[in-house]
Amino acid sequence: MTDLRRPRVLGQSPRRVDGPAKVTGTARYAGDQRVVDPAYVHLVQAAVARGVLTGVDVSAARLVDGVLAVLTPDNAPRLASTEDAELAAFQSHDIAFRGQVVAAVVARTREIARQAAALVHVEIDHESHDVHLSADRDDLYAPEQVNTGAATDTERGDVATGLAHSPFTLDQTYTTAWYNNNPMEPHTTTALWLDGDLALFDSTQGVHTTREATAKVLGLEPRHVHVIAPHVGGGFGSKGTAHVHVVIAAMAAQAVPGTPVKLALTRQQMFALVGYRTPTVQRVRLGCDADGRLAAIAVDAVGQTSRIKEFAEQTAVPSRMMYAAPNRRTTHRLAALDVPVPAWMRAPGECPGMFGPEVAVDELASACGVDPVEFRVRNEPAVEPESGKPFSSRNLVACLREGARRFGWEHRDPAPRAREEDGWLVGTGVAASTYPVTRTPGSSATIRCTGPGRYRVRIGAADLGTGTWTSLAQVAADALGVDFGDVELLIGDTSLPRASVAGGSSGITSWGSTVVAAAEAFREEFGADPAEGDEAGAEMPEGSDEYAMHAFGAQFAEVRVRVDTGEVRVSRLLGVFAVGRVVNPRLARSQLVGGMTMGLSMALHEHSVVDERFGHVVNHDFAEYHIATNSDVPRVEAHWVEEHDPHTNPMGTKGIGEIGIVGTAAAIVNAAHHATGVRVRDLPLTLDHFL
Ligand code: MOS
């Protein structure tokens, strides 16, 4: 076996194996798959947020030449399971949110389907709806648990006493906005039935999890559903769970026997149908002594969920492990509203949940006159504060110190509004990042010798644009002790061994551990000189839960605010991360810079604006939902410290897909305060805050 302490392929930067196909336009995404004579599906959505569907008149739509079928709750087949109400297409006449699908037109062309969909006449008895999120609502409730299975509330010591004995205290409320996932490739499914088996070319972060969800709803054995996703144009979590359009594509293909169908959501439809990040209200209370040592940390988080399906963002979870304090408490409360179903968006929990606390730390550090880098260093816990577990490795301090050095923090005048250049107030800020190391059960892999020194590795993993085609092949080559070019990796297909979903930055930990176990099994059985056709496989080995395992980072921002107009510009972002071993520096940098850029976008622009009178996101396209463009994005530097963690997995990695977005918005808000003296606690950081 290869000595993993002396890696060869891990740490190199081979170019993306999928790169040439993508840049030459030959990579086939879910909508590009060649099927014979496909039909196209266009969805019709409810235009009210709550009510009862009393009639769907499809007569005009049916008369359009080229229309093959129109599905509605009146004619659609009954589904085998409606347990997941989000996926229960056409099973009820109740309208639970504006944008809910009420009909689907299947037609010869995309254009005909869309034209006919506009002719479907929908009647709804409108009931009064409620989409107003507020921490003052008297119907907030405590979910049984929050996303990732974490406890809803935690308490250690006594926060009230801790605060009462603290010379410096803070009690502030911070809010993050409603954000919609906007991967470049809209959610698309090509569906076809053959002899009772269903094939789905789907833009998904997990072929097996999509198969299992779809099979359950349709009442099929999973082996009768074949899901294929070689290339995915981004997901950010919104392709991590199956959404209703996947079920509708399957139903539509059933309605036109022998005809494959293609269903691509429009950008506007995505704003109601593929999940989004809940807005949050975070009350943060902190108390510290004159040296900045925290005695109490309390975070009470409020978010929203839909009336038909619960999703509880784990907003307060990162506060359970970031800083030491004897007295601590976290809570999560939800409002169930007449809104679309929220779901995962890049770093659910950590991303919104590190906003309030990391701004609060900046406020408290400034109140007690301690530098905000130093304040964080002083509150380093020796063990994970609430679990008492040792950290497998924790290098937040190294990130803060290295970031401060690279950024030039030592020259900073801590006084706000001290620097003005050509009509711009300039300031700098810092915030910490964190993300857990997650090992998701349920993966297996096989390795086969396909010729002298050649190996084929099979696992149904996903590449949603993150680089799995390349990085997982590196893990395999390293484990087999061969060159990168000697490994052929196959992923993205349910005909391959089952793999867990690409979510929670768990991909390389879960699939990589599995591939390493398969390589060990292969070498054990066949030695270093196998014959063609030799094959071995393994399931993912269990990991240890002895240690608290988290990645960390420190983000530094420079912000300019125009004195006369309040215009906000981020002129520099620098992040230093401790993410274990880096498999492929080129791809890692791209993930971290991408995350930081998305954090900048969240800080300055992104905001799904809800019109409470109608219950929908009004800025539901790229014309009005502003995402940072090239000219918004300054020099973004992502660095990492050397970190050798023997506990996370055999590769020593920690997961890098999500940590880059965590903490960015807080660093930018803290820099804006340093620039202007104005403390913004509500995102986004628009110019009106400074006027
Ligand atoms: Mo990530 S939001 O868990 O795909």
C-alpha cells in the first residue's frame, strides 16, 4: 500500500478532466441529452399564496396544435407516497404558496408548451395568507431538531448570571435576507420510460438520493429508476434534494407513452420551486471582561419554513463551538408561513449563523478596546465548548495570524472613520469562518484492473461543477499508488455503486474514504501486480466520533463607502483557511474564491424581496435579483495553512465547498463600520444605511 504520509497525487493540480468538454460545449447536461423525438413540459403556477383550487380549464391549451397532454390535480395519476408534500405533484387542490405548480403542459416543442401553459385558466378561492417573518410572532415554534439532526436548543451554565457579572455586554439583533440559489444551469430533467423502468437525466447533486426519492413517490423499486448526471451546472444545495419538477417530468413522460420529455425550469420558476435560504433574525447576547474574555454567549435564531414541509435552518449551531464561555445558550424557533419550501443553500446554518455573532464579536471587541483579531484569539476554546470533545485539529488562530500578516492588519488604525481617500471612506474588517467535517454514510465503490497498470474506479458520486471528476480520481490514484493518468473514474450514474449526496461539503470525505477502502481491499486481494479483470470493492468505513472535527478560516475585507452617495465597494478580500490536506490546489482555490465571492454577493446585493400582499419574491430573475458581477469583485485571495489532521479521513481533508462563504458578509459589514462608524446589522449592506 501507498504510504499516505508521503502522498504523490494528492496535492498536485491536474487540470479538470471535464474541462475540455465543458469549454468546447460538448459536455452533456441534463437538458442536452440526446433522446429520440422528445416532448417538452412547461409548468403553470398558482398566482396566489393560499387558497383552494376550484378549477383548471385546459380547453384552450388543449386546442393548441402540438399539445400532447395537460396534467392537473383533476386528471393526474395518484402517487404512491405523498409523505413529502413538496414532491406530491397534483395530489391536492390546496394551494400552500404562491408559485405552487397547478398544471403541466406537454407539447411537441418548448415554445408550444409555454404558449399553451399561458392559456391554462386557473381558478383559486383565495384565502388570506401570511408570509410575514418576525421574531415577535406569537406562533413561533420549536422544531424537534434542526438541519443536520442537531439539537434545537442547548444550554450550559447560566447566561443571565454570566451577563450580569460582565463589565461589557452586548444585546443586539441581526438579520439576514431571503436568498435564492441561482446556479447557472436551471433545474432540468429529461425523463423516459422503457418497459416500466424510468430513466432520468437530471441536474442533481446525488443520483442515488434522487433515485430513492423519486422511486418512493412513484411507488417503484429503486432499481427500476435510473438516474444519470454526468455534468451539473452548479447547485449550491438546490440540487441536493429532489424537487417537484423531477416528479412532474416522470409523470409527464408517463402521460405521453413512448415519448421522452424534457422539463427545464425557467429562472423565474426557480424562485418558488427549488428551495432557498430562509431569512433569519438572530438575537445575540454576549458578555466579556475588560480583557475581552467571554463569560456568556447566547444566540436565539428565528427562521421560516413552509406550511407543508418543515426545513429548520441550523442558524445557531456554529455558536455552539466557536468560542469559549462558561455560560451559553442557543435556540431555534420557526414560523410556518404560506411560503415556498426552504432548503439547503451553500453552508446552511453556518452561512447565516456566522453573520450575527461575528458582527457582535466585532462590536464587543471595539467596546472593550481589544483588537478584533486578538479578541478571537483570547476566546479560543481548549475543547469543543458544548460537547467537551477534543478538536481533531483547530487552526483558527493560525488563520487569523496568517491572514493579519498577509493583509497588513498591523498598520490599521482602530478608530472608525479615520481614513478618507478621494471622497471614499475606507475601512478594514475581519471575521471568522467555520464548517464541520461531515461523513455521510451510504457509499460504496469498486476498483477494477482494466489493463497493465490501469484501473477503473466506479462510484455514483456527483460533480456539480466542483471538480469531483478530477479530485476523486486523484484520491483513487494516490490510494492505489499510481499516476493520475492511470485511473479512469466513473461517477454520476445510478448504475454505479451507491454514493451519498454531494452536500454539506461531505463529498471527498465520504466518497474518498470509500475509494481508499476499495483500493486497500484491491491491493490486499491482488497485490501490486494485478491481472486484467481483477476487481474489488468496499463500503465506506465508519469514522470515529471521538473528536470534534471542523474546518476554520479567517476573512479580511477592505471596504470603501462613498461619502456623498453611500455607494459601497469591496476593494479587497483575503481569506486564510485551515481545511486539512488540500487535494488539488487549483480546484481548492476556485472553491474558496467562489465561496468568498458568493459571500460578497450576499453582503452587498442578494436579497429576495417579498411582496407580502401577494406572497412572492418580486425580483425573481437576474434583472432584479442582483448577484455580484465581475466589476463588483475585487482582488480575492484565498490561502490556506498547512494542516495535518489524522482523524478526519484517510486523506486528511476537511471539505472546502462551503466554508468560503462563511464569515465573508460579517467581515465586510465590520469593514464598513470601520470605514464609516455606522454599524449595519441588517443585510444587505445597501447605500441607504450610510445616508
Ligand atoms: Mo451544500 S448547501 O450542502 O449543497
